[in-house]
Amino acid sequence: MPTIELVNVTKTFNEGKVLAVDNISVRIEHGEYVFLIGPTGCGKTTTLRMIAGLEEPTKGKVLIDGKDVKGIPPEDRDMGFIFQHFEIFDHLTVWENVTFGLEMRGYDDDHIVKEAEKALKTVDLLQYADEYPSIFGNPGLQKLGIARAIATGAKILIMDEPLGSLDPKVSKVFRHELRNLVKDLGLTAIHVTHNQEESMAIADKIIIMRGGKLLQMGSPYELYENPNNIFVANFLGETNFLQGFVLKLFENEDMKINIRLGGPELNIYNFGKKFSLNDNIIIAFRYEDVYLFPEDYNFKSSQYDWSKMQLFVAILEVSRFVGATKRFYLLLDNGDKFVSVKPGNFEESFTSGQKLVIGIHQDDIHVFKAPKDILYELSLS
Amino acid sequence: MVNIELKNVTKTFRKFTALEDISIEIRDKEYFIILGPTGAGKTTLLKLIAGLHKPDSGNIFFDGKDVTNKTAGERNIGFMFENYALFPHMNIVENVSYSGRVHARDPQTTATLVNQVLMMTLLTGRNDAYPEELSGGMKQRVALCRSLLNLEQTKLLILDEPLKALDAGLRMSLRRELRLMAKSKELELTIIHVTNDEQEAMMVADRIAVIDQGRIVQVGTPHEIYYHPKNLFVAYFMSEINHFIGICTKSEKPTWDIFSKSKQSDKLYSEIQEDSVPLPINIGFDATFAGYLNKSLYDEIEHGEKVLLVVRANHMKIRLGNRVYDKKNAILGKILRRKFMGVFYRFEVLIKIKQQEKVIIVTIPATYEIHKTFFENSEVTIYFPKELGIIFKHPGEDVITEVLKLE
């Protein structure tokens, strides 16, 4: 039952001049499918390499099943590796590619045949056993890579951009297959990517890194619903950010604050975060959490509890059909813009330039103190 | 005015046919997308239009004039290709405003325009950086800015995967800015833009040409391509789909009134009913589904013939147990997997047709509270409005396998 733990791990290069990973602690449970994501240079690959044994931490410990693995080389860590560029041996057949690793480990013939057959069957490649890998396109090569990794019986899969070389359309189909396979085999998987959408689609748990630091860790749902900083809110999914300031504080009422945006005033219940009067703040809300009503909508006619819905007026600039969704681009009095996304079959007869009533549920609004450099926070690098 | 027409254009490289018998028309001030998978011939098509390749046969017309034998320079088009070709000795502003010098535009106008495009692409603040100091995504944005300004006479811009190297967030916002820019009163551009991203295509295009294996499969508005795909490939390329193979039961009296309108009064559905006809198909011993078939195909398909029914994953609906009021186009199943994907929940549902198990994909918006009542192993009913079932002639098992990348 492998669990993987990083305890206060730091990694520096060039005699301490480059800080690649800055004091991170992570626990990965048995059978968990974990993603390490973040912009280029955030330290995700270095972290993966330390787990794999390809780098040693400068400080801190890597524990596998509670045991410090310092000095244990990659091949003795019970891990299978899958790479972006497959690293398949062209001069060996499909069968030989899979059995190679088993032979190197000195297993007997029966074991090798049994495990290779099982692994190739799992990825549906058994019928190609005697062919050379050159008959495959990229998806086939990556399946072979997976077969090779699981044939050794490794309980941990280490993957560095495993879908990075596939055509985007193919990768969207293949990612579900990859998750299903890992879950069905009960493996613990660690997957590095820069593709946020891919991590949302596959992960049990996502670790977001930036500048060597761990920013936030949690299930896709937790990170998506409760990002704890502006970068995370922006990195996963599509989010509106509007600037405003604290207009009033209601000390007794559940930490309620009243904020002014460019035009509208909103009442927001914040969750224990401290704000002072006139603080500059950023509010964040998802595109899909923005509800749209015509100006003459009769709010009393429905049973819905409107008290928790923040309502204000905005102008519809333009809307666009994007298949599964429709996007509405909206404008506030002060020129600030935001976006609403609705399902593609959303019925409406709004026209450009029309005034609309905007509704956002207060639980869907996140309030952050305005950072010194908002452009840095919102940049994805 | 820019009106571009390709008539029966074919291009081969040695024995490989890159493009076969292409005829399309791109209208003045149109945002035209060429959409297709890797290796479909998209870039070759762009290069033919730009004059960087010559067709083996067929003709290319600009505003009615045959330019087939004209060079790229003579066609006077702005283009941006995947390798950005920035001037390494010039900083961002100099690179972007270079065209101002070439076209002898007045410096004030150039400065205003340069400022505008740099703001749009979030490059302001890095004005004096040189290309070698920039990331791939930034270089791509500089190249895009430069090509936007390098348009004096033709106002025709050709873009080959202009947003490919960008991070997800920026790519999304630039799609919209690009379209706004093209449609702005100052520029009013005609744009031909190549991409393999269907979301990007629907977001920016007035019309989309879907291309596969060197042939144009369909040309239409995003709406037409999405709701009236011409074949399985187009349907599959625009979103995740489910497919069923069934027997056309045309001449039989349908067991239920398929000609009645669905409860949904959506404009969309009435539109679909205009140019298609409903058709019940038998997908198993006891299951009949109905979908819509293009009117022009109705006579080609005979009773008892195999047909293909396609339903998009996001058009499938799902309810717990057997609670669907209207039992038509519905089938019982069990949830195998449930995954939160951000905007959507994605379900894999196991159903049985003809004693064979099949996995159906259903996606529902995460903002719909109802998803909270379904879990893995829940017994559910999945169903779809017949107007959103698309029926095709059966293209053959090998075509289905190839298109859906089942191998």
C-alpha cells in the first residue's frame, strides 16, 4: 500500500543560487491520482524528479510507505515511468518492449509471459505483440509506454506530460481512458502537466505550484469552488475579477461587508477574512455562476430565495454561441467587463446593448485583498 | 473589398494528395475559420491562398480576378505563421510598428494603433524588450500585433494557429479580442484563421470550413456545424458524442407519435424541424429511439437499412431511477463513473442494448443542483429530446472505428 510523503522538501541548484522547490510538504495516499501543475518554472518537474529518485532534496525528506528513500535509485523505488516522448525502443517489437524491463529484473519465463500478456491486454495492444512500434501513431505509442510501465508490477506511476504529444482531440478522449486504467488497476499516480483542463478532468487531487512554492492543494472540486488566492482562481477555470473597495462593515452580522464596484454595491458575507473600511479588494466569480434576467423580470413570481442573490444591472455588449455553451459579454457603468456562460440551449432573446439584471449567489463570490501587483497575480507565468 | 474564391483546387506533394478538389468562397469582411485535425491540409490551404504554394490544378480568384499564377508579394496579404519571424534586432514596439514605416503611415496614427494592439494582448509594459527575452507565448502575441497592423490595402489577414502557444486563460480572452478587433470600425478585416480547436472556431468564426484528409467536409456557421453536422466526423470533431447503430423503421407505423413536437419550445428545436424529418430507429429488441434525418437524405435510406444515430454528451439528460415522465428516447443504466470537470460533471453510464453493454457519456452543467443526487453505482435513466438525435446513413464499421479513434 504505497503512500508518498514529502516533508519540508527544498531543492536548490547552482550551489543554492536557484531555489527550485521551496519547503513543500505533501502527502499522497494509496490509490490517489495526483496532479502537479503550475506555470513553466514553478518547480513541478523538479518535485516529480525528487519523488522518482532522479534528484535528491537539498533539505527535507521523501518517504515512501513511511520509509525515507534517500539514496535509493529510481529503479528500486517500485515505480513505472511514462514520458511525453514515449521513449519506446524502435528496434524491438511491441512484445520485446514490454518484456525488456521484466527481463532486466530477472523474473522467470512464466512470470514474464504472464505479466506482459496482462499488461498488453489492459491497453488493448495484445494483437500487435509481434509488430514493431513504427506501425503505431502517437496514441498507440503511449499505450505501449503505459503497458511497459505497468508490466513490472509497479504500484506507483510517474508521468511527465504523458498526453503532451497527442493531437488535442485525441488527448481529450485518451485522458478519460488513462484515468479509468489507473483507477481500475488501483495504482497511485503522479502526473505533471501545464494543462489545467487536463488536470481538472483526471485528478483526484491537484497540487498547484508557483515559483517553487505550494499554493494550494485539494480535490478539483475544492480548488474550483474555494480557491484561496487570486492566482488559483484564475488558473483553474474561467473567472471574472472586478476591483472595488469596502464601503461599510457590519460587525455583528456574520462579518458582512458592503463593497462598491464600478457602479453596483454588493453585500458580501466573508468567511472570517479580515477587511477594514476602504480596503481595496478584488472579487472573483466564475463565468458560469453569473445569472442573467431581463430588466422587467418578476422576481416575486418564483419561489427562489433571492435574499442570498446579489442583483445589479449591466449592459450586454455581445453574445456568442460556442456549441455546448453560450457566452455573454457584459459591461458595468465604469467600463469594467465581465462574462457569463450558459448552457448552449439556454433560451433567451437578449440583444446587444440591452440592460440586464445580473444575479450572483453570494456563496459564489470570493473576496481577496487587492494585491500590490494585480497584473502579476493574474499573469499565468 | 476582398472576395476570395477557390475553384476545384488540388495540391499534391510527390504522391501525397494534400488537398483534393477544394472549392470555397470567403466573403468580404468575413471571419473565416479553417478547422481540422493535425495533418488535414489546413496549412497547405492557407499557403495556397497566400501564394506560397501553387496548385496542381484549379484556380484562385481575388475579387473575381484570377491570381493563381501571382506571387505572394503581388497578392498583398498580411500573414502570421506558426514560426513568428520577428526581427531580432528590434524591440517589441519597433517590431510591431515596422509596417507603419513600410506603409508610410503618419507616426501618430501608428503610435495609437500600436498602443491599442499591445494593450489588447497584455504586452504593455514590456515595450523595450527584444524577442530573445520573450517567452513563446509573448513572441506569438508580438507577431499577431505586427500582422494586425501590416494591412494597408487588402485588409486580408491570414492566421495559422495564432493562439496555439498561449496559456489557457490568455488564449480564451484573446479569442474574443481578436474577433472584436476584426469587426472594429477602424479595421473591418477579412480573416482566414486556421485552428484545430473547435471551441476557438465557434468562438470567433462567422463561418467554419471543416477539413479532413485534404477535403472540405462542410462549410457553415458555428450553429449549422454544431447542430447539423454533415457526417460522423464533423459531429465528433465539435464535441464529445455518443453513437448508436440502429435499424431504420421508416415504413412501419411508429409505436409512438414521433411527429408531435417536443415539450421544449426552444427556437432551436423548431429550426431543426424545418429542414429535417423525424425518423424512429430500432436499436435493440425492445428499444426504439427517434432522431432527426436531413430531408434530402430521407429517400436514400430504406426501411430496414442500418443507420447511425449520434447524440452529443451534453444533449443527453439523466435522472435518478425510473423517474422520467416521458419514457421515449429513454433507457435505464447504471453510473460507472462520475467526475467533476469544472464547468461540467461528466458521467459514464453503463446501458444494455441487445444484451451488449455500452458506455454512454453524459455531461451536465455543474451549476445544475441535480447532479448532487447521482453517484457511482446509482441506477439512472438517460434520455434525450429527439430533435437532438442526429441520424446519418451508416458509413460502415471501419469508418466509425477510424473516426472515433477506437484503435
